[in-house]
Amino acid sequence: MDRARKKDALADKFFSRCSIFILLFIFVISCSPKSNQVSVQKIRHEQNSLTAEEKAAGWILLFDGKTFNGWRGLGREGIPEGHWVIEEGAIKKVPSKDVPRQADGQPLQGGDLMTIKTFDNFEFCLEWKISPGGNSGIKYNVSEQMSISLPPRYAALGFEYQILDDDTHPDAKVGLNRTAAALYDLIEPKGKKLKPVGEYNTARIVFDGSHAEHWLNGVKVLEYELGTLEMESLVASSKYKIIPDFAKRRTGHIILQDHGDAVWYRNIKIREI
């Protein structure tokens, strides 16, 4: 009996160790780099694409993650080469210091990037991240003709959703209406939750009739109504007061601003209202 019990005990011990080994093996496999690689590939595949629900709701992509199809330089027939590139599934503004030089030693001419198509009433979304100390913007209600008729020739005139490094860029000290997600130089954002520099934020702009909204990371941070006394007063006290018809409602282009600093944009989409 003692021998039988000893054999049973040894067998139990053996199978117990085998079970532990099998569990450890499964754990190692599940945490292997190969498994992580599959996860990363899946995430990348989902970038710059629409879900079935978004398609059904009328959303369209403005950037396919690979090409500049649907975009051109403001006042130009093509893309300002050397200033805008596609990097890891995002449209990147190359910082001015890194822009290639021409034969005469001068940097290639830059300028804002513009949707070829114009939009009237819409809901617009994208993800953005800024470089340390960086400044850029998303402009809408833009007339190309009005923009190129005034200097600088390749810079858009329109309402601007400010893109900024709030912590270190000097604009943040000029006024809250020049910080990230502000209606630049007009209305400050409130209650915003801005992610650290180097991380992607989500911007959303609603422009429907005379009503407009700015959202940041799922939070509505400001709204305004065109044609009101309040809006007229804001424009009259801003840098735009010298531009006739600046705040006039129009069917316009959407712009990614060339402000000289590195900035990245991805998952750019729009739904016409």
C-alpha cells in the first residue's frame, strides 16, 4: 500500500509540474513580440479608414494615409514639395529648417495645404499632434481667391482652429484665444483636456449655417454664431478687422496651415450636413 501511495504521489507531482509548465508556455506565447506585432498591424490598418457605421452616417475620408489625393497647395496646382510629406500614415508639415534647398540655396517655397473640394455645412474631424514649441492650425470658411489676393500669397484667410504647444509657444502667453482649440484670436476654449506634446489629439469642427463649434478630445470647448453683435465685436477687436468680409459665410475650402513647425494630421474625415 505504501508503494502504491508513493507512486500516486509521484504521479500527482509530475502532472502538477507539467500543468505549470504548460501554463507558463501559453503565457510566454501570448506575450511574445509576434503577438504584439499582429496587434500593432491591426491598429495601423484601422487608421485612415471608416467604420461601417461612419459610412452609413455619410462620413467620407479626406486622406487615405498614403497619397495627397484630394489636396493641393493654396494658390497652386500641386503640393508644395519639400514642405508636406506623408509619414507613418499621417500628413506631416516639414519644419522650415529641414526644407530642401533650391539650386540657388534658397529653401523651396511652401504654403498651406488645401482640400480641392469646397464645403458648406459640415462636421469635420481629424487627429493631430504638434512638435515641441510648435504652432499650426486648421482653417475653414476659406476663399482661395480672397486669400491669394492678399499677402502672403500662399496663406489662407479663414476661421482657424488653433493647433499649439500651449506649454512653450509664446502665443499661449499672448492670450487664451490663441491656445490649442481656440477660434484663433477670437474665442478662447474652455474646459479642454489637451494631451501632452507628441501625443495625438482629436479635433472636431461643426459648421452649420451661422452656428459653429470647436471640440477637443470629445469635449465641446467653444461655440459661436455668425452675424451676431457679439461676433461682430470680436472680429472688430481682432487682427482680422482690416480684412473686408472676413467673417462672411461662404462655401469654402478646409486648410492645413504651414506655420513653419512640424505637425502631423491623420484620420481626416468629413460629413456634410
